[in-house]
Amino acid sequence: MATESPADSRSVTTPAPPPGVELVWYGRVPALAADALAHRGLLDAGEQARLDGFLRPRDRDAYAVAHVALRRLLGERLGLPPGAVVVERRPCLHCGGPHGRPVVAGDPVHFSLSHTTGAVLIALARTAVGVDIERLPSPASVDDIADQLHPGERAGLAALTGEERVRAFARCWTRKEAFLKATGAGLTEDLSRTLVGAGPRPAEVPGWSIADLAADAGYTAAVAVQTPQ
């Protein structure tokens, strides 16, 4: 499901997401950066400090678009002014530190965001959710990382070459990162542990639904959501 909002340039047409996902928002950074930077006052002090720390304008712009849009979307969902939305961090699953999965206090809605050069993806859901969007990697990057994946994913990639292999890896990577965001484990978890698949359809993961999402040419995207009980 694609959606329009005042913060949007135009959402891509996205197939219906898995049950439990209320909204998928896609934003193109070049069209939205000026507005997001003009409304940086919606961000909290930590977010503004992070924004000021970026050295490259493209990274700063993607961060601003992602976090301003997230606050607007959460504000709409919760009936609050965007600047009044309080985002917290759950304890890290690995060390217990205050840098785990971001949440809204009280968990009235679950959310996830991802940004890369030129594009932002956000999802809101009724259960734990994760999204990821990435630019297609270089063949060299695929070679560097592929050996860390699940044996089933490595086998699938080994049978492919050229652009087909790059696209299959990108599908696998966005599915895996979306899933690990949703669980709260993040990329500190062993990438070989869970099979999400590199083929045209995601693998089945008990308790979770994983789906590929539409994105502009040169990008891949995916969402993972905890299966409603």
C-alpha cells in the first residue's frame, strides 16, 4: 500500500504489504530535502545534533527527509504535533545498552525507517516491523559479503552471474536487514543464522512475514513484520 502525505513527493506503487502493516511510505530525497531541512525544528535535540554531524550533504539530506517524514507520519497516526512525538530506544538485545530498536513510548504503533542516497522508506504497523531500502551494490561488494549469508542463500547466489547475481543479492540483503531490524537484533546478528532467501520470493520465516517492495530503478526494498497473533 502506497500513501501520500504532506511530506511526500510521490509514493511508488507498492503491492499490498503483509497483514499488520498499516502504511508504507516512499520518499525521493532530492524532491523533499529542502522542505525537510526547513522543518528541522520538528526533530529532537539528539536528531538535530546527528543532522549537524553529517559531512556529506547527500547523507544529511537523506537523514533529514527520513526523520522529519517519520515524525509527521507518527504525529498523524497518534493525533499529536510532529514535534511532540517521543521516540525512545529499547535495550540492545546483545549488550542491554540504550541503543536497541526505536519505539514510541507505550508502543501504540510500531515503525521502521530506512534511508540511502536518494531514497527513504518508512513503515507503520500493528506489530514489530522492519524496512530496508538499498541502492544496487557493485559486484565487488557482493563478492565481499555473500560468504557471510545463510548456506541456502550462498548456494542460490553461486548459481548466478553478472547483473542477475547482483539483483538476487540485493533482494536477499534488504529482506535480511528488514527482518533483523524488526526483531531488534540488527546487523550484529550472524547473517548466516536465518534464511530469508535470494530468489524471486522470500523464504518463509516462522512468526514473520517478509515481502519485497517496489522501488525506483537502481534500488531494492523489503519489509518484515511480525505475524499477528
